[in-house]
Amino acid sequence: MAPAPSPTSSVITLTINGEKHTLPVDHRTTLLDALRDHLDLTGTKKGCDQGQCGACTVLLDGRRAVSCLQLAVAAEGREVTTIEGVADGDRLHPVQQAFLDLDGYQCGYCTPGQICSALAVLEEHAEGWPSAVTTDVRPEAGPAPLTPEEIRERMSGNLCRCGAYVSIVQAVARAAEARTDRNEEVVA
Amino acid sequence: MTTTTGIPAATGALGTARTRVEGRDKVTGAARYAGDIPLPELAHGWLVLSTVARGRVRSVESDAVLAMPGVLAVLHHQNAPRINLDYVGMVGRPDPVIGVFQQDRVPFRGWPVALVVAERPEQAREAAEQLVVHYDQEPHDVTFYAGHPGAYTPEDSPFGRAEETKGDVEAELAASAFVVDAEYTTPEEHHNPMEPHAATAHWDDGRLEVLDSNQGSTWVATELAQIFSLDPGSVRVRSEHVGGGFGSKGVRPTQVAAAMAATVLQRPVRVVMTRRQMFSAIGYRSPTAQRVRLGADASGKLRALDHRSECLTSTVHEFIERSASVGRVLYDAPAHHTSDRVVRLDVPTPTFMRGPGEAPGSFALECALDELAEKSGIDPIELRVRNEPDRGPISGLPFSSRNLVACMEEGSRRFGWADRDPRPGLRREGRWLLGTGMAAASFHSGVGPSTAAVTAEANGTFTVRINAADIGTGARTAIALVAADALGVDPERVRVVMADSDLGPAMFAGGSMGTRSWAWAVSMAVGELRERLALGGDIPPEGITARSDTSEAIGALAQKERHSFGAQFAEVAVDVTSGEVRVRRMLGIFAAGRIVNPLTARNQLVGGMIWGISMALHEEAIRDRASGGHVGPDLAGYHFAANADVPLVEADWVDDPDPDDPVGIKGVGEVGIVGAAAAIANAVWHATGVRHRHLPIRPDRVLSAGTNVPEHRPGA
């Protein structure tokens, strides 16, 4: 039961996976809790509730963010993408398909966050963002190859206690290849 | 539609890589975990944990928070319903931490003293944080160290004997050509499954229903019935998806507090632990202080093996980390002594954590073997081969199968061990010193009684019903493969219904026993079903169901030494300027029974090895002597391996079906962590020439220990 508007609550409109949702929220409510408790979008997981594990990662205007450190009221006017919005209907996104095919998980609890991070990693890399292990960071150098070392570094904000990292790296690499192939097809 | 009953021969589903049955739900966010399931009128409970390490609760000032918006109740020892803790469950007597709000005594910091229930989680949380609890504080002792005067030898239990002795250790050591005598320590370690403990309880038509995150719903339902003095049939516990457990997800304060609050309020109540609460209320791995003495003759054959370990427990419950037991399986010697002792401190009770006993025990023993290899000049693999026992060193029982040598040989070949120069401190790449190390591994292969039902449906499909839990192991998929193989049908035609206590009693997911126990029950039920289907005739609309109970068959199992084995190999790089240790690659070769699903089994074994990396280099919970609590009990203060810490880790196996198991399974859940930390520590010695006997091998320890590198390196 959500509280009525008051000095400690507001009615806000969130844009989630392209759909607008108007809801009253307690000002203390995080984006994570708004998704899970108010909108029944429970694919986004709570692992630590303090920005240390990455399980609650979503995309905010296309960039990854931990939704536990974001107040719901501050997410108004921004495009929120959650794991529920990643697939195209019944067709899995290549990142999702790669996680499934290569067993890039075990218990699955960190998986939505891993997948949202992986989506952002592919974008960040394509845009030429360096990571801590990128050796040539000159702007004109262009994107460094997305090596396993680069993927490990870029995916390190998402903890996996089951220790599925090896197959997570493989899954991200496969999705990156699929993306390159697709782009080449488009160019051709 | 009806189908005739003839079924074809086995399909070979077993042993073929198969993606997870629930994989699509997991990658789309559709999989609902215990805290994800909406219920009308759901109220939220927030645990309040003690802020003193020893004393009594003088008062709980609940009036102020009861006046806060949305707050429905504050449960504490003065108003909570009485419950029963006088029973023996699947893992023995209950840890009193689950008997919430029954007494004013506080035996450790982080003991549950109250539950605040409110309409919204934010309200419950704020009220819980505002709740004033007054204590009569008493002096506490939380400091664990080797040789603590309070240490005692515990009574033997079904989980193991505290002490085993044969021969004269002192005499054999005195007569040995080579002697190793070293002390090792491992720190307090925490499970930290990614999904926090969560339980939602409600009453439905006279039954207590619990949507839970656990490793076994039979386990939890049976104990909840005892705790609340209910008929076992009036408790139903379900755990469709579980976000990891690693030993921590049995009966915990979450289920008991949620059920208690749901009973008091007569509405659904959810209790979810915070990450910080998990550091004191779900168990953990005790720190250990171990001493290993090995004596060997000139050929490297052991004359004496003496492994003594100390661990801690709480003042209210005894749990023993049986680190010394690993030597009772791995090596024989004419004089053989192994003992586990324990000291009671004002700390939470530890519990089973992945590889209980073997994980810390193998660190000490397998490092000591490496030290013996160094002293005797014998290759570490050859030393282990020379000490292979024919029978259980203490039990005298035959091994069901023991393919440790095969693991070491295959691992040696694939890792490139033959080219290794055994001398330490010789390999350098810039600021990095490089080294390799290996260790042996074993973990007990057990099995627990289970029931299952398999139905041949009229539409030609099959339904398996068993109260198994999939905590990330791939159990749901493995059960489908076992059933499909036994039925001789494509796995697509098999549906698995599980994780529901109404399905009947079954083993929990723990001790590397889950898949073996469930597969046994499923294959037995399929055998019965096939006999009935062989009679021919049409399948009626309700299908034909066969049931199994493995209790008798398991009871009749011949006494043998049954274990999974493995050989772990690691290459490390040690930065001599920062003290950082990086694992460059790991290889584990295992003899772990029949592998049901290579895709998920490999992932699980690799996961265990990654736990070994964490254990060797990262994990360490620090307890503050003054407050009795932890320093930084969260995922920033307690680091376990992140993606960037993990290099290429490979796991593979040799053929090793258990001849006495109907499916040939042994278990893969734990053997992956055993020996892994030792292999890394041995590699650090090989890199630096310095032994690190205290985990984790932190940069400060590496820097202060320095290196023992020859001054004139080849090519220097």
C-alpha cells in the first residue's frame, strides 16, 4: 500500500522500459524499491542495498547505474531500462542469449545486473571509453579490442558469489562478436 | 489424448551438456526469488540486532516506534509468543539464534532482539533504526587465537570424530629423515550468497505457508513445525528459485520471525535480512589455527602425520569446523593423529560453509605436503603418489573409487608441470615474480534419503516431483536429465516440479549430496514406472505415477570410503613492489563421480576454485575486540573475488563413476574449493621463496615477509 501525497511523499511519473508509470512514493523510496515493491518489476535484485554488489544495476538514459543508490523521485524524467525491457518480445537480446547458452550464471540472482552492465559495457566500449586496463587511451586510438582482460575489468562492478565469472566473460565476448557482426552486416 | 506405454531405450541424456531449464527465466528477470513474490496485504518485518556482545536486554522502548507511521508491531522477548527449540532436526539440535525473542540473554553482537513490522519496508526500517533497546552489558571475549586456554575436545557427533589416533607420532617423527612442523591460520569467512535471506510467511486455510530462500524445504518445514508445535502437514515451505546458499540457508531467524509475526498479525509478513545483518545471523566459517607435523623417510614415504586444528563456536551452540579430518582420507602413515578442538567465545555460532572442514584443513595439510616436498627434494606430485593409501587410513575401509593419481597425472600433463623447475624465486617478469603450485583435494561423497514421484502423462510427457532445491547448482536441469536418461526419452519431454515441502521428504542441497540423493530417488521411481509401463495398455487421463523412497536402499549401502578427489594447479604472479598476488591461471582435474551435466558441473567446479582464489587472497572478516562486532561487515569491507580477480580457470574431470550409486554420482559442489588455496599459496612460495602460512595472503603480508630470491638468478 503506497502512502498518499504528503510532505514525505510525492506522486511521480517514471518512464520504465518505454512505458510511463505514475505512482505515489515515499521520498525515502529508492528506485530499486519503487521498481520491486510498487511496480512489481522484481527482475532487478537487491543484493546489498548500498551500492557494493551491482545486483540492482539498471540503465538510466542508457548508462548503467545501481538503482539502490538512486531515489525514485530523482529518476523522474529519465529513461529507465530494467532487465524486463531487454528482450524484444519473446526474442532474447544477444547478451541474454549468450548468458543462457554459455551458462553465464549459476543461482541467477546477480544475472539481471550482470546483463544490464554487459549492455552498457558494449556501448561504452563502442564509444571508445577506456577502462583501467586500457593501455592506449589517446582519443584517436579508438576502441581497444574488447579482450577478456578488458571485459573482466569493465564487469567488476557486478559481484557473482557463485563464481561464474569465466562464463560471464565468455558470454560478454560472444555478445560483442555478435554485435560487431551485425554492424558489419549493416555496413555491407 | 492417450498414448501407449512402450518406452524406448536410454537416450544418453546423462553426460550431455544442456542449458538450464530455468535459464530463460533467469536472463529475463522472470524468475521469482523469495523476496520477489507479491502478496496482498503484505507487511514488512525488519530485524533489530543487539549492539552489545554480551549481557541482557533490560528493556525495549517500543512505545515510541509504535506511534510511527505504518508501524504495526514490535516483537521482542517480553511479548513474543513462546516457541519450542527442544528437538533434533536434519542437522542436529537447533542453533538458539533461530529461537527469536525468547529470552533476555544476549550471547553475541548481532543477536536478534526485536522485529519491527510495518506496512512499508521504509517505515519498518526507520522504526527499527529508531528503536531504543537498553542493555545490561557484561564483559565479552571475542578473540580467537591458537592455544586459547578455553579450547576443549568436543564430543564425537554424526558429523565426525573429534580425534583419531594410531601409532606413536613422537617416535616416528624422531625416526624420520625429513620433518615439517608448521602452523597455519585461516580467518573468519562469510558465505555472502548474492540473495539475502528472505522469508514471507502467511496463514492460508489453517496452514502456515512460507515462501523462502533455503537449501531444503523439507529441512525448513520440518523444523518450523517443531518450532511452532504444528502438525507437520500444516506447514508448507516453497523455494522456487534460490540466490545461492553455500551452507548458510537452512533455518534462520528470517523464517521464524516471519512466521511469528504472521501469526500475531494474521496477515502476510516478509522478513529480508540486510547484507550487514547477514554477517551475524546466518552463520559463517570459523577461523582456524592449525599445526601440521609430517615426518617422512628418505624416500618421502610418510612415517608420521599429525594435524591439530582449533576453531571457535558461540557460547550457546557447538559447531565444529572439522579441519583435521581431511588427512584421514588423503594420506596414511604408521603414526597418524588428527584432532579438532574448539573454544567458546562471545560470537555468533559458525556453520557449514562450502567445503566445511576440508577447505581450511586442506590449506594447512596441502601446504605442509609442499613443504615436505621442498625439504625432501621430491616433486610434489611424486611425493603424493608415493603416499597413496590402498584403504582408508583410519577406517581401513576400501575406497569406492580413488582416482586421485589419475587427476594429478592428467593435470600435470595439461598444466605443463613436467617443465617446472622446483627451485623458488627464479622466474621474473619485470616487477612480477612467477611461480606454480599444486595441491590435492578430496570431499566426502554422501547421500541422504529422499522420496520422488514420476508420472507418465497421457500426452506422452513425464512429470518428476521431488522436493529438491536449486540454489544455483543446476539441480532442476540435472534431475530432468537423470529422469530422461532413465526413461529413455528426450529431456524436452520431462517436466520437473520441485522446491515444495508438499512434494514429500527429500534431502537438502548441501554437503555435495543434493544431486546424488535426488537422482537416486528419481531413478528408482523411474525403474518402478518402467515396470508398470511395460505391462502395456493405455495411459489413463490422470497418468501413471510411480513413487520411490530411498531410505532402505541407502541404509543398505556397503560401508566404504566414498569421496570425490581432485588435483589443483595454480600459476601466480607476485608484485614485489606492492605485495599484490595475481593468480594467472588455474586448472583443476577432478574425479567426482559421473558428471550429469558437463555445462553446469564445470561451472560449479570452477566456482569452487574461484572460492579458493578468494580464500587464498581476499576473504577475511575482522572482529573488533572492543565492540565484539565486525569492522566493515559489508561487500566493500569484506572482499570476495570480483571478475577482475579471476583469470582463466579451467576444470575438467576423469572418468570416475561410483560403482554403488545407481547413477554413478559422487558430488561436485565442494571439492572445487578444496586444495585451491593451498595450490595458490604453494605457487606464491615458488614465486617468492617465502612460505605464507596465514590466509589471506594480503599485500601487507607479502611486503613484510619479503622474498627469498637467489642473488644470482640465471640470466640476471
